[in-house]
Amino acid sequence: MHIPVMLNKVIDYMNPHDTGRYLDATTGEGGHARAILEASVPGGFVVCSDADDTMLSRAKDNLDAFKARIRFLQANYRDIEDIVQETGGEKFDGIIVDLGFNTAQIQDSVRGFSFSSEGPLDMRYDRSKGITAYEVVNKFAQERLAKIIKEYGEERQYRKIAKAIVAARKKSHLKNTAELASVISGTVHGRYGIHPATKTFQAIRIFVNDELENLKAFLQKAGDFLNVGGVLIVISFHSLEDRIVKQTFRQFALLAKPVFKILTRKPAVPDAEELRNNPRARSARLRAIKRIA
């Protein structure tokens, strides 16, 4: 099962109580939601939303014991106003967004997130809509492909990789993740033990799911749906995301109304014990902000 990141820190910053109403807007398998529910007995209520219907189904199973205090909803967290409207119109005492993708998503080869197993070039969280990785890899012009790999993957060898992908697809369309990973591995070398395809896969996934724009749209609206005393927590996993959260929180702190206080002068990070138990958490960064008026 997926191990939720920085559980204790999430609870410390959010401080759930038994009359509170909370939103886990990227529920995954429900790890953070469970911790909030346990900390807010007997009456705390959690709205669990996720764009991925498979993850939402897993969360329903994992949180069955708490079903009287949960509302599940398939939704992209950027559409927080729709989430609020669909779940009664009330604001929240705490909101959490965990921007990491779930271990189950990586391990499910059908999703196409992983370069370590063969699967279709999909990479969408919500498979009912949107462009697929197959279309990006096989149809985008070399210049556009290079720009995606550079901007979203922060890959230094973006030109070389884009050129290699275009050359390979001229012979035959790249049909699966293994073929794409093979083209990249045959073109560039990984550094410090990181697979050569890591940053390119990250870039394509971010583009396919419009992840950075989703984050920006969410952050601009989220403060409006916090009660006074409510806390917004965002856990990010790479510098592009963390930069957006940092800059937006600073803007919030300058507002005359509503009034916000940044709780994390520097991002909170996993401690040594957590990293021993969950090495995947090594890049996680948690930022929190509180509405105080």
C-alpha cells in the first residue's frame, strides 16, 4: 500500500478537531484522510476527492470504517469551487493537497507512468478525457517536444532527447513506455544512479495532466474556501511545484483581507526515520498557511 508522506507534520499543522470539516483534495488511497479522521473523532468530517477514479475506489475500501464521516467525489482539485458546491457549500477547517503520484499508479503498467515496465503511453490521472502521452510522443513537433522536456522535466539534454524521439517515430510509432524509455536510454546517460528517462517521463506526465496550471488555479481559489483558523497544506515533490506554492503563499501573506499567516518559513521535509521507511519521500516538501482573519 502507498505510504502517505509526513503524516505527523500534516496533523500537527492542521490540528483537526471533532467539529471540523476537512478536504483531502488528492485522496489517493486515503492515507492522509485516515489520519485526519482519526485525529478528529468523533465528529470530524472529511471530503475525499481525486481525479483518478481507480484511486478513489481504493480509498473507499480503505476508509470503509469511517464512511459515516466521509463524502467521496471524483474531481480535479483545481475545481475546488465545484467540490464545495457538490458537498454542501460549506468552507473547510483544513485542506490538504499531496502532489505526488501514488505507488499503485506507478506499479499499474496499464497507466503508463513507469519506465520500468511495459505499458501503453497514457499517463493521464483521469483516463476519461484529455491528451495521452502517446499523442505527445508521436505527434508533437520536435521543437514543442523539446520545450516540454526542458520546462517540465528540467532536463539539460532536452534537445538531444527530442531529436532521438522524432527520429525513432519516423521508423515506427512508439507504442509503449518500454519503447520510449529505450530510445531515451540509448541517447543519454542518467546521473547519480537516476534512470535516463526519469525527467522526460516526469515532463510528459506533467504536461498531459496540466499539473502546474492545475496547481496555480487551485491556489488562487483555495483561500476563499478556508474558515478563519483553517489551514492549507501543500506537499510538493519537485522544484517547479514548490516554487509556485512558495510564491503564492507569500502573496497571500501580503493581503489586507483575508489575512493569512505562513506556518512554514522554510518547507518541512521528512525526517531521517521516515526516509528510512519510505525512501520515495526524499524529495517531498510541505508548506502550510493559516487563515487568521
